[in-house]
Amino acid sequence: MAIRRFLLALAALLPLPLTATLLTATIASATDHWTVSLTGDVTAEVSRAADGGLRFAATRGGRPVLAPAPLGIRTTAADLSHGLRFLGRTDRKIDEWYPMTTGKRLHRHARSAESTLSFENEDGVRLDVVVRAAADGVAYRYHLPGAGRVRVTGETSAFAPPPAAAAWLLPYTPNYEGVRFESTTAGAPRGDYGFPSLFEADGTYTLLTESDVDGRYSGARLTHTGGGEYRIKLADAKVHTEGPTPWRVAIIGDLAAVTESTLVDDLAPPAKLADTSWIRPGKVAWSWLSEHDSPKDPKRQKDFIDFAARNGWPYVLLDEGWDPSWVPGVIDYARARGVDVLLWYHWSTMDTAAKRAINLGRAKRWGAAGVKIDFMDSDTQARFRWYDETVADTARYRLMVNFHGATIPRGLQRTWPHVMSMEAVRGAEQFRTRAATNTMFPFTRNVVGSMDYTPTAFVVSDRDTTEAHEVATFFVYESGWQHAADKPENYQARPEALRTLDQLPTVWDETRLLSGRPGHDAVFARRSGARWFLGGIHAGPATTVTAPLDFLGAGPWRAELLRDGDGGLERDTFPVEPDSRITLPVKANGGFVTMICHPAPGVAGCGR
């Protein structure tokens, strides 16, 4: 104990530099309970049970958010879920800035407290539980020091939200394209659910997901076995791994804190690309959804290219059906008009290094700017190894990439900045659009990374959304490449919609949730440079939305509002002031988008 008191006294005298590690305990402690917190508000808790097993819990403001639930990992060599003896604790602070090429905020500041709790079993096999706590959530991972390469047979990891908490869940499929539904923690049917899963009790929201998954491990999902405990289930029965496991993540706070969180990216490895000058997000004209056979027709693709050129959209995607005989000529046609071309591939044409060398090399020679790779449909370790190889190869060729038919983002866009988007959502291509489902996505799937929903599809007839709602999805949903899902003729027939689409960026300097609830509505303010954009989508009967403008700096400011009118889309232009509010009627299942700019002499509205 004298040694321990000396170490703690010494620690109190030493300054703690950024990202430095400070030893706070190196010998066993009599305690069976450890806490980690950055701000004192959101706190991670690890405790040891009577059988020597570990439990993980979390609180917010001193109130339970996650009840104690099991920690532990099993390998073919050891069962590290019980009989553990505490060895020591090491603490450090994480404080780093990093840039992004995509996302809700381009410049990120990641701060957290980290503790490594070391244990061993009766055979002397060591288990380190690494715990982080940030202002917006908590996370943990496992490390087996000295074990080398091991074969993991499963985790005993679990989360236990309050049993009566509201829950927004996605029945698991490996492409994450099922229908989300609302239930409760304990009332949800038994079965597997995909990340991210959202829970809410007494105004505190908790989003469960994972980060830093690559070919060293497999993806996971949640399994509800009844009673409200959600266990981690790996995609593989056995995983060959070395080093730390992925992070198990709980984003915690009010709905704004959860929605605006970048914790999944904060936990991911830093970017592996030093030069990102060739990476360019933007709007994409895309023909497949509105005309399935159009990618086979080079003449029709030129219509989309001409449309993109007229409207200042940087990309056209040639989806499934293009032919190598005419693609080079179409790319030349597009580039002569200031438009770049993206090419679709089935993942089976990229499933070996040799195939990638052929297809990526040819796409680069033709002049393509990027690729869309489709139908991976798996969370296995083998598939994550394929992701590792494919992001490295596309980066080598300086080809941006969109993964469709894919898993969810787990920090990949931080590590590989040329990843523009991933699908993993029930998007417009399902041809059945429901406003209630649409309003769940901003608070679930889109929190963890860019989402290739393919928005603004007037062509979809089986939908209950208004036209302004369709336009607003282009703004509310974040995606580095935003694939507009309809054809030029349908956009040109709605010039008010097209004017708004032409002005919307696809990446943001700042994002704020103004109001919302999953299944009901989502209203955001986003900033790009000196301009602000405000918009939202709504589900349910007609209502009135009031949005504060306290984010605006010194004026004057002008607002250009697109909304549903009695005879179609309508546009209003009017002055606004900082610290004022916008109040507007929203039709049933409707939406709106507002551009807010400093007025320019002789320019009506916000111009282009």
C-alpha cells in the first residue's frame, strides 16, 4: 500500500501531456469496481462478480444507462469470462484533432479518458480490458498481451439497456437492408439485430455499435435472448486474431449529442493516406433506379452527363450493364464537359488481387474517377480481409470507392478517406418509401457514417412522402457521394426542386440537430463555408415546425425556403435575423429545405 500511495502522490504532481500514458496502479487492488469518465457526466463502469467474471455498465449524470452486463472472451486456449484476478490499472488521456473528407463535420476533435484494466486467470493467462469514456459515450475492447495469434471462439460481451426503454431495431441481415421498427428493450422479439441499435429512457439515448473492425477480426451483431440483455454475436464461429479486438461502442446523451457524435470515427485508426488532394465528394447523376436498362445505353448515359454538366454536378455513375466497348468514349465525352464518371462492379469481379489489378487498372486507364462495388453481403472475417485489400488497392490507383450491398461503417472513412459512402440501409431502390422509416435513419444508420440511400426519387410510386420530403432527404441524409435517384426529366419538371438540389453540398463543416424523434421527424441545421442550410423530414399528420436560428452570426441574412404548397413545390424568400425563429407549416409526411445566406446585390434568393 505504501508503494501505491507513493505512485498516486507522484501522479498528482506530474502534468499529463496530450495522448500521454500515466501509470496510476501497477499492483492488485482490493476494489472490485472501476470507473472511467472524461467529464464526470458519462461514465463507464467495470465491476468484478463473485465468480471472478467482469461486468460493464454506464451512467449519465449518475443515473444508470446500461446495467451491468457480462464482459469476457473465449479462445481455444483460455476461457477469460470468469475466475479473473485484478493486476493493475493504467490511465491516459486522448486529445487529438483529425480531418475528414466526408461527413457531418470535416474537422474533428477527439477527447477521451482511457483506462486499461489488467487481469489474469488461474493459469496466468492475461486479459486487458481497455475502456474509453468521452463526452458522448463509452467503449471497450479486449487485448491478450503475450498471447500472440489466437483463435477466438466467442465473446461473452453484452449490453443491458433499461428493460422498458424505447428501442429502434433492425432485424439482422448481412446487407442491413431490413425494415427498422420501434419496440422496447425487453419487449423486442428474440433474435439477431444489426448495428447500430438505438434505445431511449427518460430522455437519454444510447446507440450501440462497434468501431475499428477489419480483417483481424469479424463483424458482430446483437442477439436478444429475452429479458432485455443484448449479447455480442460474431459472424464467424472462430476468428483467428492477434492484437486488440474491435471496440464495443455505446454513444450516450440526448438525441442531439447522439446524432452529432463522431465517436465511431474517433475510435478508428488514423488515416493511411497522406495526400487526399485527389479525393472529391459531390453529387452524382444516376440512372439505374429510374431506368433499369439505361446503363446499357451509351446514348442515354450521355443525357445524364449533359444534365450533370448543366447543373454543376461533378459525377455520373454508370451502373450495372455498361459495356467495355463504349465506356472509354463515354468517359471522354463526360470529361470534356467537366463531369467525371464512376463505374459499378459486382464484388466477385474484385475478389482477388489479380482481378482487382485488371479491373481497377483498366478503370484508371479509361479515366474513371471512382468505383461502386456491390453485393458483398457478409460480416465474416474473410470479407473484412477483402475490404482491407480493396481499400488499399483502390487507394493505390487513386480511385474513390462506394461500397453498396455492404456492411455498416465502423470508422472506415477516417482510416481510408477515399471511401465516399456505404449502403447498409433500406434505401429508395426498394421502391417502397415510408416517411416513418425515413425519419429513423438520421438517428441510427447515418450517425455512424455516410449512407448511400439514393435519395430524391419522385419516380417511386409506392411512397407516402411528399415532394418536399423527397428533396429534403438529399439534405437530411449525409453521404460523401449523394446519388440522386431520379432521371433528368423528372428533376427538370420540378425546377424549384432542382434549384435546391443544385445548391446543396454533400459534406459539411458543421451539423446540428434542431429537433426530432425517430419515426416522427428530423430537423437539422448544417453549415458549408459561410452558408447555412436548414431542413427536415416529417412523418405523420400535417404540423407546424418552429426552428431556432441561434446558430447564425452577424447578419444580414436571407432565407430561401422550399416547401410543399397547395399546387406543388413552392419557394419563399425572406430576411431572417440571428436569434430569431422560422415557423412554417409542414404537410403530412412532408419536408422542407432552407438555404440561408448573406444577400448579394442584384441576386434574388441565395443564387448558386
